[in-house]
Amino acid sequence: MDSTYILLQHYWWFLVSLLGALLVFLLFVQGGQSLLFTIGKTELQQKMLLNSTGRKWEFTFTTLVTFGGAFFASFPLFYSTSFGGAYWVWMLILACFVLQAVSYEYQSKKGNLLGKKTYQVFLLLNGILGPILLGTAVGTFFNGAEFIVNKGQLTDVAMPVISTWANPWHGLEAAFVFWNVCLGLAVFFLARIQALLYFINNIDDAEITVRCRKHLVIETALFLVFFLTFLVHLLFADGFAVNPETKEVFMQPYKYFTNLIEMPAVTVILLVGVVGVLYGIIRTILPGTWKKGIWYCGTGTVLTVLALLLCAGWNNTAYYPSIADLQSSLTIENSCSSPFTLKVMSYVSILVPFVLAYIFYAWRALDLRKINEKEMESDKGHTY
Amino acid sequence: MIASIDTSLIDWSRAQFALTAMYHWLFVPLTLGLGVIQAIMETIYYKTGNEFWKKTAQFWMKLFGINFAIGVATGLILEFEFGTNWSNYSWFVGDIFGAPLAIEGILAFFMEATFIAVMFFGWDKVSKRFHLASTWLTIIGATLSALWILIANAWMQHPAGMQFNPDTVRNEMFDFWAVALSPVAINKFFHTVLSGWVVGAVFVIGISSWYLLKNRDKQFSLESIKVGAIFGLVASILIIWTGDGSAYQVAQKQPMKLAAMEGLYEGGNGMGLVAIGMLNPDKTSYKDNENPFIFDLKFPKLLSFLAERKADAYVPGIVNLIEGGYTTNKGTTALSAAEKIEKGQIAIQALADYRKAVKDKDQVAAKQARTLLDDNFAYFGYGYIKDPADLVPHVGLTFYSFRVMVILGGYFILLFIIALIWSKKDKFADARWLQWASLWTIPLAYIAGQAGWIVAEVGRQPWAIQDILPTSASVSKLATSSVQTTFFLFLLLFTVLLIAEIGIMVKAIKKGPSVK
């Protein structure tokens, strides 16, 4: 195969992984929603929490949409197979994100039909289910899913669908695989940790800060239990390897551990990421007034997730393995777009740093002044 | 639409997509139109420093925000439904179709998401200039988003810049600019965005008229009406131009859709355009000898002129398109539907033969099959069509929707002209009939937009990709009951949220702008 094409496939797996990693970081919005009633004890405190994450929910939402779009453009067979097959998982994810999209804007408005509490419960549901379901879905990248791909099926006029799901559960079965749920819960508690760190950074309220610091310990302990369990399992588990010559998919002992050994740069990213997460948390927990934990923990999250996703797709690994038919497994080679499309999309991706730069600029401009009670009680400007 | 569908998977998948798209299009036009209007108002504030314009812009922004959230929600579902419900489609053309969606995300959604936060929360946090730029960038982002998704939609109506690869069993892009700059895409983009501008203008004039009817917020209302009327008039005049361009493209690329739009069964030279007409409900098939119309009033030769730019040009009807044999505008003899179906079947069989030959390492057979496939690929989708009658879209829905759109479009121009003149002569505040008319025009603007999309989407059936892939071969293999469940789930969810949105909007409007 043309080496440029191989490079483009790896480049696009990197970009999709980066978007996925950024999405996990931005799930702090969901984490914050799940903590609405835990951290916010008064209506005013809840309003501060909602306005803190509410000014960022669009980024999480947009990253999710762009993640989907980029996956569609670069690896359309995944889009076709997973979305069309694991129907119920994706529908549940979509439904709970729809609830989020309207709830911030509607919850405090008069005439909202369902009442303030209902919209806040919607936010709570999105905050809990969003990270768990997304994490569980990503878990199938390592543990496999039950699908069959047969491109020749297109010539069967009576039933031309090339990707089919091998059970009637259409994705729900992923929730009964312990290791998928383990990753889902790790993502959930990580989202809550990041939310606590973000509140500490973004809200100027002593009571909220104290409560966030206190909760940080519990959430960190739960996160470490699930994350380390998943990570240790992953390093010792058999993985879905691809023979680069024959393209045959086979089970290889310690595949993901081997990937880390064979890709030292990815290992460094993973280690730096984990250290970043832990540094951000531990320094915040320690006595003092340090409030920058979110940036260390956030950067660490992006690096950790990026490394894990690179481990799933690079180094001759099937990133979406089929446990119903091993040879149907998706690799970055057999599921990607044509060289032309990947090249065109790569030109577009040159603009990504520019996009990140204006997001940084606008984010900073809005967050320079912290959210406080005075701003919430003022009737000037737009608040949720 | 629900009444005419059966319980098959394909129909329920279509119904779910139509449901999501139609709800989505209730919210997007107002975003596109009101977004520009509020940006114009903030620009006046920036130039004059007059607080009145700041408050005016802020009020419209409040309504913009209420509407925007639910548009985002329905848009998310729409994007992912390409995968969840049209998985075969997603692979068969994902190489081309996915790119505009990804570009939309990277270039448009992030712009929108970043600057909308500054627009809403940045009034006292950033400079006036930065805030104004953010307001404009929000609507530019929304418009760019429309551009890319409409490029994708236009490509489905007129596939260009791609070729079929039998090894990967999909279409692959080879000319990005042929996809992005196709005349169908350009016309569709401007026509659709301008229709959103009209909705925005009608909304502003209608709500302002309500205040005048209630004898309150007079200056706010009259100034808003002026901006809305000028903006709406410009948009609705430009729409005539883009509408003509769109219809011409339909005539060239989708003649069956044009025939359905006109209820035209028997074509000919110098065909007239139906101004008003009532279809004959007894006509149930293109093959029966029933008269298509109970009555109709036509503009002589106008259809030929609009379709081919020549008053005496030939325009094929539904029967001609099915039976073929007429001379096309390229000078060739048109194939019949039966011939196209046969060629489609040959193409599909050639693909099967090619794959078998490659597997057997029989290069000669593979080459022969490949040649046969290439020769017949233009009709690939016809191979999945069982009956030529399946090639005819729903004539009634397409015909009436087209007329509703065009007649309402003409009415909007008249309304904007009157609103502008009455406004200039300071007569609007006293013209209660005009205030009532403006208020009741708001739902009509939405109806026109929905009707336009019905023409575009129902009119192109049975195709997901024109001539290449019918909806029946695009669908995901799911239990029909699963799609029925999600259909009703989304119906309930969207309806509840729509009622909530209207409730919040009404409360906010009643509270008013409080501009002095």
C-alpha cells in the first residue's frame, strides 16, 4: 500500500483520537451536572454551578458532533457499522444529549412547561448517563462488539445491507460486559473530578470551594479503582491484532501492553497524562488555595485518553473488533476513506490550530472574571 | 406523511428521518434570519452608541437563544441518523458525504459554539468591538454550517466528483470542488439561507406588530419593523433568483421531480406552468387514462422556458420518463425505466462477478466484469427497483407543496413592500389590519419553509442518491419495531420540547423588550 495512504490513515486516527480525548476532557460539563445537587445546597449555589458549566456545554456538544463527523469522513465503515448496529446505545446517548441541549436555556425560563426541577433532573440524567454510556461504548474498542461486515452483500438485491448486528440487543449487550462498564464508570468519575476542579477555578465562592475539595477525595478514590482496574486488565488482556501481510485479524496475548512497548512515544504520552491528572488532583487536595488543578488534570486527561485510543488503532491493531466474526473487525486500513478524501480532509485539518486558538481566546475572555453571587443576583446580562 | 406509510422498515426509517428533519427545520430558519437581524441592530448600536439599539438587539438575542438550543438538539440527532438508520448509505457514499459533515463541525460548529457564549455572556466582559465581532461570527458560523450540510444534501440530489470503486464497494471522491461548487449546491445554499432570512424578517415584523396591537413598546416595534422589512424584502427578491436557479437545476438533473412538481404526466414542447390547479384524486397511476387535473390554470410556455430557457423546448412528463424514447436536451434518445432497471441489474451482477473473479484471481474475468460495471454504473440504483411505478414520487404532496411555497413567497414580497412603505410614511402604527396580517404571517413563513423541503425531499424519491442508490438499499438492518419505538420517542420528545419552546417564547415576548 502507498506509504502516504498509510500515513494519512494514522494521521486521521490520531485526529479522531484527539477529538475523543478532548471530548472526555469536556465531559467536565456532564460531571458538573451530576454534582448539581451534591455541591449546590442553595438555589443561588445551584445557579452558580449551572452558569459555570452552562457557558461551556456548547463546546462538549460541538466536540461530540465533530467527533461523529470526523469519524464519518475518515472511517465511514465504523460510522456505518457501529451506529447502524449498536442502535440502542447510540440512541440512548443521543436522547440524553438532546435533553442537555435545551435544559440549560429552558430551566430558569418562565413558561417552560415542565418546571425548573424537571430540566435540572434532565441535566442530572445527562450528567450521569452521558459519560457512562460514552465510556461503555468506547470500551467496545478494546473488548469487541457483535457485528458482521460483508461488502459483497450489496449485490444481493433482496438484502443489500453490508453491516449487520449479530444479536437482537443492538448494542445494549455492551452494558453487560464488566470491562466496558468499568471504563464507563472510570470516565464518569473522571468527569466529576474535572468538574470539581473546574468549579474551584471558575466560581468565586468559599463554601462551594470547600465542598468541592472535600468531594474530590471521594471521587478520586472511586476513579482510581475503576481506571486502574481497567488499565491493569487491558495491559494483561489478549488483544485484537492484525497481520500486516495477510490482513488477518487474530488474538494476540498482551497486545495492548506490547503496543505500549513498541510505541514508546505513546507510553510517554500515557505516563505524562496520568501524572498530569494525579498532580492536578493531589495538589488541589493538599492544603492551600491553589486553583489551577483543572488545567493539569484536563491536559492529563487529554493525553491519557489520546494514548489509550492510539493504542487501540495503531500498531496493527483492530480498533473496533468483532467478536461475532473476527475477520469482520475494523482496522484503520479496512474502514478508512479513500486517499483523496483523507488528503482533502487533512488540508482542512490545518485550520484546527486556528480554531483552537480562537476557542482559547474567547474562553479566556469570558473566564477572566469568576462567577460570583453578585453576578448571579444582577439582572444585567444573560444568565441561566 | 404518517397516514401513507406502512409498517416496513424502510418507511419507518424514512418517517423518522423526515420527522427529525422537519422539526429541525422549524428552528434553523429563525436562527439564520434572526441572527443576521440582531447583528445588524448591534452594528447600529456600535456605530451610533445609542443604548436603544443595544436593548433592541438584546431582546431579539433573548428570543434567538430560546430558539437556538432546540435547533442544536434536533441537529445532533439528524447527523447521527445517517449512521443509525442509513448505515448502507453511510458506507456506500461516506467517502464523499462524510467530508462536508466533518468540515461543518471543524469550521462552522466551533465558530458558532465559541462566539455564541461571548454574545450571550460577554456584554460586560469584552470590548464593544469584540462583542460585535462575536455576534457576527455566531451567525457566520451558523450560515457556514448550513453551507456544508446543504452541499452534502445537494450532492445526494446530483452526485458529482466521484467514481465507484468495486474493490472497496463504495463511491470515492476524486474532485472536491465538483462536490462543493456544484450548481445544485450553490443554488440550494442561497435559496435555503435566504428562506431563513425571510422567516427571521417575518418573525421580527410579526412580533413587533403584536406590540403595536397591544399599544406598547412603540418605538422599539417601529424601528424593528423597518429593519425587518428592508431585510425581508431584499431576501425575498433574491429568493426569486435562487428559486429560478433551483428549478432549472431540478429540470436538468431530476426531471421526474419537476414532472411531479407540475403534475405533468404527458410532456411536450412549449409546456405551460400550472399557476393553480386541483389534482384529480381518481388518478392513482401514471398508467391509467384519468385526467391528472380536475381543473388547472396555466401560464403558457412558462414551464418550457424555466426548464430549458426556451419557450418551445420539450419537457418530459412522468409517462415519458417511464417509457423513454423522447429526444433529451443533449440530443440522445431517453431510455425507458425498464431499460434503466435492466442496466442497473447488469451493473449489480457485474459487481458480484468482479468480486468473485478477484477472489479467484481470474484477471481476465475481473477486467470484463469491471468494464461491464463501468458501462452501466450510471444506472446502478435502478437495479434495486422492482417496479417502474416505484420511480414516481408522491405527486400530490410534491405538487401542492410547491404551490404553497411559491404562492406564500409571492405574498411575503407583497407584505414586505407594504410594511416598508407604511413604515416610511409613518402609517404602520395606525394600520391595525397590517399589524394583524403581519402577526398571522409568522406561521405562514414556517409553512413555506416546510413545503420547500417537502418538494426537495419527497420529490426525489425513491432515491437516497439520485440514480445510484434508492432508499430501500440505503437502510440499516434493524427490527422495524426498534425504529417505530425511536420514532415515537422522538415524536414525543420533540413535541414536548416544541411546546416548551413556544411557551418560553410567548412569556418572553409578553414580558417585552422594556426599551425606552
